[in-house]
Amino acid sequence: MAEQTQKPRKRRPTPPLTVNWLVTEAMRHLQRWPASEQRVRRLLWDRVKRAQSFHGGTKSEAAPLVSEAMASLVAQRVLDDGRLAELWVDSLMRRGTSRRMIVQKLRLKGIASDHITAAIEGYESDDGVDPEYASAMAYAKRRRLGVYRKPVDESYERRQKDLASMARAGFAYSVAQDVLKGDS
């Protein structure tokens, strides 16, 4: 049996480094995935490195192009970390994520603390219940903890495991205790 040799893949050269090309690359990324300003800036610098590998250039030559592209995206309101934080907070709260975990996740995504704080404070649950309590209930229902377990198991060991699960998810002890009892 003859060995098959693979031809080396030719890499298509990137277009010359311009603001329009950088904006187009950012838009292409944002059409598929939501991203913070920090993530888009990192993406643009990756594109700059790729373009410079073909066309040459220095980081100092590219810095004004990246800044101008970012300014253009922000001016067009394509990038809005405040709005992005609101959408993520709404989604994560409905899913049953605690405030602590939301703050941690959004910081990892590159959202500024003031946007995170404003989004969490501006969040209102649908039924007028405290958002942290509603989120804890959603978590307990999703994980089938406490009174949401079928068949109900009220043993001491099971209760401790359920409390530990709620604590690992970032919920306060008093909130976890009330949710697991089924107190509304």
C-alpha cells in the first residue's frame, strides 16, 4: 500500500492592513458571537499580526488603525459593553446563576465592573421576587434539589449535599436554605 503524501496547504495572503479591513473582520466575528470591547480588540490585534506576517509592518504603525477601527465600531453602536452585560445578566439570572458567578463570568469576558454592576442592579425578575432568590429557585429546579427532587428526600445527608451544591453555585446560605425548604 503506497503512502499518501499531503501537499502543504497554501495560506491565502491577507489583504493589506486598513481600517476598513479591520472593521470588516470585527463585524464578521460579531455576526456569529457576542463579544466585549476587550475581546474584539484582542481579535483585531490577532488580525494585525496575520496581516503583518504577509505585508510587514510594526506594532506602532498598526496601533492607530486598531484604535480607529474600535472607535468606528463603538460609534456605530456595534460594540456596547453595557447592553451586552444586560443581555448576559438576564440570560444567566433566568438560568439560575448567582450574582457572584455572574460577576465572575462577565469579568472573564472582559466586561468592565461598572457595566456589570449597572446590569445587575437594573435587572428585574418577571414576578417581582428578589432576583437572587428567583435565580436560586431556577437553579434548584434545574438541578432538582430540595423540594424539587422527585421523590422528595429530606434526609440530613441529602440536605447537606444540596446546600453544598447551592454554595458552590455562589448562593448565600440563607437563600439556599429558604429555597431548599420551599419557602416562598
